[in-house]
Amino acid sequence: MSNTISFEDFNKVDLRIGTIIEVHDFPEARQPAYKLTIDFGELGIKKSSAQITTLYTKDELLHRQIVAVINFPKKQIAKFMSECLVLGVYDLQHQVVLLTPTHAVDNGQPIG
């Protein structure tokens, strides 16, 4: 088990629901990845790079709701600026499985 944190520490992480509205190949990335454009409702549109090309096609990702951290600093990945971190978990084959809501919710909804 990892270190225990306080509820106040957890509240510092801004986890939100967003809908993927664009998916593009990212050939410049070191590991196979997609460039995602994600709609977070009133919070706006953010971009992210995600290494999820093994389990997901571009068509499968389009219009899918995901969970992301939106208050990390921007990160330069090749010539792309990632503005949020899309969350997933590794399966037994070490492939990323996206965290998604089981029912549609409003974009920008907080998790917590």
C-alpha cells in the first residue's frame, strides 16, 4: 500500500469527466500514442497525449467519456503540449485500460 494522504491532499487533485472530441495519430511520440482533444464543458477544451493505441482505435475513442486530472502543469511531449492527464489502469498484458463513467454525465463534472 502506498503512503497515506489526507483528504485535503486528495482534494488538491482536480479529477474531471471529459468527452474526447478529436483523435489523431502521434507519430513523433517515443511510444505509440494518440493526440486527444477533450471537451470539459464549462472548463473548456484541453489536449492530451495517451499511450492507448493497443486497446483502442481512433473511432472507438471518439465521443468516449474519460476521467482526467486537469490541474497538473502542462507537459511538452515532442512538439505537442499535453494539458491534462487521462487516467487508466494497466491490465494483465500491461496495456492501459481507460477509466470511464458507466453512464453519461455532464462534461466537467468533478470526481470526488
